Amino acid sequence: MSRLDFERAAEQTALLLGRVRTKDLAGLLARGRGMEHALLALPQAAFSEALHALFRAAEQDRVPLPEAAAYLRGFAAGLRSAQDATEVRTVWSGPATPGVPVRSTARVLVELVSGARRELLAMTYSARPYAPLTAALTDAIARGVEAHVVVETRRGAGGLLGGPEPAAAFRSVPGIRLWHWAAEARGERGARQHAKLAVADRRTLLVGSANLTESGVRRNIEAGVLVSGGAAPERAAEHIRSLQRRRVLVPLALDGSGAAPPDTSTPASMFRRTPDSVR
């Protein structure tokens, strides 16, 4: 009897949940727990569709729950093996030097966004429209990628950010989900959202000094690292998601007002020149 539908659903569920959550789900199934228990144990809205598809496929392909658990443990082991193969490379913005091959931040960033298939998370202090990034984000969302970008606000920056709100850089990207660090969640006066990173599908992480601006990813001298595989991308993504769930990061409207966008079900802004130091 073919079990291709179930195997596909199990693989997609494992890729979405990650190794640790997949093992937790397998434990539930091994104890005979059904979908209701799984949804309670994994209440995030982003997981609901995958869990429904998994249990539906198991029923259609007549896969007993203990056997389904064994499949999931196998996929979790595969994820562990894939994580063990980690590659770390440096990336640079700005001028190149002869004889030293480097990867440019602009190119790596666009490749990371273009390669995402399920989830894309990014954080930046400053942001300005950059056409290649805007196009890559638009294409990613059109193919079903859930894209979240955390930005600082002019208010949050305490007067250190000039020009439009960073959120406005993404005005032309339909379906993007914007977030910011809630004022009431900042325990220290003067604390700012200064992280600059992007993580795709919890498998590839770009972290460095460059903001999501053309100056940051192309013109300035900026440095960063690209991590492919290993635990770092998954942990970075889960940290961001946890900050969303705990309402440390809250939805932000495109104008930077802090009003929630139309869809916030998934945890899931006058032109003064911005100093180069924050670009």
C-alpha cells in the first residue's frame, strides 16, 4: 500500500516544526494521542495546517499512530544529521580586494530571500527601499513564504533615526508582516532594536552589521557571517518567534504607527538625511 501522501505530510511537518518539536510530536503519537492533543501541545497557528494535513494523511493511508511516530522520529534524525553539517562563511559590503574572494552582502541577502520556501524572518534597525530586496520579498510571499520583518521605529530610536519610518521601506511588498519592539517591553531607557539578521526556513542565517538599506548591503563597509545548517539558524528563528508569542515584539503598521495589520493571527513612517552610522 502506497504511503506517499503520509510520507510527504510527515516530512513537511518535520521541516516546519524542527527536530525538537518533531520528537515531541512523535512522543505524543507513540502514546496514542490524537490530533486534539497535538494541537494543544503545539498551539502556534503556523503549525495547525501542517498537523491537520499530517493526521488526515495518516488516516487516509491507514498509518497507525505508533508507526507514524516512527516516521517522525526518522525525519527528526535526518534533521539532526543535516544540522551537524554546518558551513560558516563571511560576507562583506563595500569594496572588494584583489586575491581575496568574498561574497557580497547584497547578493547573499537576495539569494537567502529567494531560496526561502516556508518561512523568512528578518530584523533591522534602519530600512530603506532597495529594489532587488523588494522584488525578492514580493516573489517569496507570492510563492507562499511567510515573511516577517522586525524594524525599529523613529520613536523607539529616540531621535537617532531620520527620514521616513523604517517600516515604510516595505510599503510595496504585499502580505509582509512587520513587527517592532513594544515600548512597554523595553526594560531600560534608551534600549533600541539594533539587531540585523535574516533567517530562511530555519536552515540559513545571515547576521552582521548591515541594515536593510542599499547603503548597508552594498555601499558601506559592513561585515557579517552566513551560517548554513547547524543549530544556529533554528535557534535564531525560534528566539524571534518566542519574542512574538510573548508580545515583546508586536505587529506594526506600514506607516510605523504601531496599529495592528489586518492579519495578525500568526506570530507572525520631512526627509532628513540619516547618518551613515545607522544605515
